[in-house]
Amino acid sequence: MNSNAILDPPDADPNGPDAAAAPLAGLALPPGLAEAFADFRDLGVAGFALAQVPRGGRILWVQERMAQLETGRPFGLGCQRYGHDPAQLALVCSRNTAQLLWTMEEGLRCASLSAIIGEVWGNPRALDFTATKRLAMRARRQGVQVFLLRFNASPDLSAARQRWTVRSAPSAPNPYDPSAPGEPCWQVELFRGRDMRPGLWDASYDRAAHRLDLVPAFRDPALAQQARIPQRGAGPSWFGARRAANEG
């Protein structure tokens, strides 16, 4: 489904007061590069990416060494919550950002991958506009979704098609056990988008349909501007697809 078609239905005024209040039932990302910024204690950003990766394909997951030390390694069984087979995960740890970028670019030469996820710590010099442009162009050419998860970082120049700030929210109610966590939810801000209108959203994952649903956090744009999600400082969160860094 085309993202523009979701955001701007034919009978709606794209510039009207209710344009930003239209929910998105199933976020459809075109192939390319997307960035998601999160506090290093909030690992729900990985679930936000997995919720948008097509089921059944192979995923190359590359972590910069510092990101792995601070946030831990992906937990394959937890990724099953998002419909991904742990046997289809290829996990790589790079020594530095330059190696991470090289690995991701080499992965884009592989026709069997459906997505690539890279984790970067801070604002390394190697991750400049040219590096993101190379990733974005190759991802579009190969028809692959590429996500850069940015921990403890501030937005800088980037060629990413979409740039998000992600913060975990309380999970949805569990229909079978009120004391157990339900489907994951997030508070997200799209602060730069080429095919979507920027805004604040309440995001939730529909496991049965394997889709990410977005509902505007505020109907009033003025309130949304006042409540922008900070780039850093989000608190800890629950996320089943990650093993704690200090586990053996």
C-alpha cells in the first residue's frame, strides 16, 4: 500500500485541520533507508523496526561494538513476537562504524535479504551524509529495507528517507492475562519524511496482520509541537526481542 495514499485519501484535504489526525492502518515503508533515534536504555526501537520488516525473509543485523556493549545482543526467540524466524537472522558485530557501514553495503549485494538493521552508538565521523547516501541509494536499487538504529545520538545530516524518534509506551492490554504485557506500543515522532507528513504518533503492533498502526497523538498541531519527543533521555522499557547486556 502506498504511504501517500494512506496519508492523503482522495476525499480529504491534505492541508485541512483534520489531515494530521488521520490514523494509518498499516505503515507501508518503501525500500530505502530509515533512521530511528532512541535512548540507549529504551530498546523498544528494535521492535519498531522489526514490526516493519516483511515476514519470512532473512535479516542481516549488524551491531557496532559499542552499541552491543551498551544495549546487549538481539535475542532470536524474542524476535518471534514479530513473526521472524530466529534461524533467518544473521548477527554480526563490527569493530567500528566504518566496518558496520561496509558490512551493510556488502549485505545489500545479497539478493536473499529482505532487510538490514544496523545499530550505531553516538555520532561517529564515519556516519556522514555521504555514507547514508550510499546506503540509501543501494537500498532503493536492491529493493531492501534498511534501518539504522541510533543510540545516544543527535540528528545530523542524513539522506535517510524517514527519520524517527522512538520511545516505548505501555503495552496494549493482554486479552488473556491482565497482569501480563500485551502487544508492544510506542510513542514516535517522524521529524523528517520524504513520503510522509512529519508528526507525533501513538504506534502499536498488530501481530495477526503483522503491521504497524499509527494514530496521531494530538489532533491540534500546536499541542503536537509543544509535546515533541526529546532526542535523548527516554527511560527504560520492556522489549522482548532483546537480551539484557549483562546476561551471560
